[in-house]
Amino acid sequence: MDMLKLKFAVSVAAIFILLGDAAFSQYVGFGRNKVQYNDFEWHTLSTEHFKIYYYPSMKELAEIGAAYAEESYRIHQQNFNYSLIDTVP
């Protein structure tokens, strides 16, 4: 009978140790898995239907993207007979 009580006590202790560790692990940071934000310097390029956010060094690429977006919008507007109500960010 004493052996049964010992096994039960060890089992209960093991469960508490394992569950306690699992509950605590969600509050401990590990490595750089968390999202870490830096300060960003965004610029905005507004067209008739779109608002494009870009880094200052990517201005030329943003202008090319804006031209493609407006061209694609015109094609889709004609094909689907649908217009946007507001600008798309």
C-alpha cells in the first residue's frame, strides 16, 4: 500500500512540475521570435486611385508601381464595369 501512495505522489508531483513549466514558458522571451519594431521613415505617393507607401530610397520603384497600378485599374474597371469608391492604401 505504501508503494501505491508513493507512485501516486510522484505522479502528481510530475504533473504539477510539467504543467507549471508549460504555463510559465509562455511568458518568457526566447531569442528574437517576438516582433520588434524599428522606427520607419515612410513616404507616400498618391495617385488618383491608390496611395503607395515606400522608403525614401525606393521612390523610383514606387513611381513605376504607381503607373502599373493605375494602368491595371483602368483595365479592370473596363472589364468588370466597377469603380473604386475611395483610394486604396
